[in-house]
Amino acid sequence: MQAQRNNDVPQLRKLLDKDVRILTPGKLGEIEISKGEYLSFLQQVGKLDQDCYPQYEIVKLTPNTAEVNIDFAYPDFVAKHSLTMVKKGDDWKIIQLRKLIETEPAPVTVMQQ
């Protein structure tokens, strides 16, 4: 969570499997991008402390696999990440990352008469 929140490319490079499947919103719907494309984009953005509050839920956990949902709550939207991870030796590797964006509904103002 921290590596994504801070655009920590070296740490993400270690966490993402070499054949990771990354699905992200695009102009015409969900698109698949490579690990190299994803890390290159984050490297261009640079390391930063994003104004968001991450929360996670472990959906499924076995000794060798894990499915985790992470919500990054920003002031105007929520970035939802769904991860599938496998244990390789002593390390956990992300083999699939699906990103979704949900816009928060605008607050309703009630006028007093």
C-alpha cells in the first residue's frame, strides 16, 4: 500500500511479478498494460506522498496465495485496487493488479427557508 501511495518505483518493481497482469481504466474501457509501461508512467510522475487514505480487505488467504482489495480514498474519488498475489520462495509477488476509479457523489446542500 505504501509503495503505491508514494509511487515508490523500486519497491513496486520488487513486488510486481515479471509477468504481472495490470488492468487499468482507459478511454474506451479497461485496458491491459505491461509492468514496464506501468512503472515507466509512475517514474515520470515521480515519488510523491499522495493525499489519500488506504484501507484494505483480505478477501482470500491460503499459504501460497492471497486476494486483497485496497481502496485509496482521495478527496474527490476512490481508487480501488484488486490484487492477486502468490508466494514465490520467501517473497510475495503480485501477479494481477486491477485498478478502478469510483467518483464520490457530490455532497447535497439543503437550503433552509
